[in-house]
Amino acid sequence: MADTNFKIEPLFAEPVFRMNVASSISQEQVVALQQLAMVQNQTNLISDDLYIFRRPEFASLAEAVQTALDIYAREVLGIPQSLYVTQSWALTNPPGAGMHGHTHSNSVVSGSLYYAPLPNPTANMIFDRHKTYQQIQLRPDAARTNIFNAPYRVVKPEQGDIILFASDMQHLVEPNASQQHRHSIAFNSFIKGALGDYRNVSELKLSGEPS
Ligand SMILES: [Fe+2]
């Protein structure tokens, strides 16, 4: 009989970071967020203000997100530089509305904050393994799907969750199949600090934008 001993080593992995900050969100902030002026954005609604974390009334939310980004930089990326929020905006998906697949340009880590009660069903986030068009689509058998072959992964958000992920990862939001609005905040981030090496003439000092 042939020897069938084998070993599979995971080489790399794609992280999704989750931290619940429900205790940092007040009812007044929920009301203020839902009263922001919104404009049409393809199928859903997006706040007219695209720097909402600069508003003093949302300072505790911005602080909670900064804490999550600090942990991500240290524990996930393992880098000495820090991440800071660039743009931040509110999103509302009315019944029937989702968000098509996309990535976030000019950002390192992107995220969502589910500040309000989520509808039932929630409308999940779907992360796509592939970043490019797939001429040949290999689909694993359902019973044999694992982290090496899964074409996509489903993340179900909970109220109060901050979810962080690499900005170049393709993702979409399922259509809202409930009769309630689905509310969230989204944001991008970038690196602050020194990269490279002085003598190698690769040094780059990123100071971040003035607040
Ligand atoms: Fe997104």
C-alpha cells in the first residue's frame, strides 16, 4: 500500500480584525450619525461629510477606532510605525440596497464601525480571495472548503463591532433583505512614521495630514 503520510503547512494568511466598542457609543451619537446629511452613492447612501471623525461629537468613536488601529499595527502588522484615519464616512443601506465588490484606494487598512442596531437578517460582508478577474474558476466541494481554497469568506457584523481589513482586499455587502435601514461608518487609514533607511537612500518620513 502506498505511503499517504502528508503535511500541509499554512504559509500566509489574510486577517480580519474585530473589536467590540459598543460601550464607547452613546445614544446621542447614534442619533447625530443618523441625522447627518446623506447623498446617493450608487445603490446606498453616503454622508456628504467624508471626514466625520473630525467632528467633536464623534471624538469617542474616533478614539475607539484609533485604539483598534494601534492594536492592528502592533499585533497584526508588527510594525513600529502607526496607522491614522484619513477619510471617514457614514453609510446607510435602505431595504434592498447592498454594496458591489470594491477595494479602497490610497489606504493601508480600512474598516467599518457598526454603531447602530443591525437589521435582521444583518446583510453580511463578503471578502473575496481574488483581486483580479478569474478566467478559470475552481470551486471546491462544500464539504472540502477550507482556508486554502475558499473563494470567499462571510463576516457577520455585530452591533458595536469595529472590523479592520487590508484595504486592497476585495469586499462587498449583501443586499439588505430586511425592512429596516442598515447603518455603518467606514474609514480608511495610512501609515505615519519613518520608512526605509537613510544610508540606503530609501528613507521616507510620513508625518500624516494636519488635523
Ligand atoms: Fe468598503
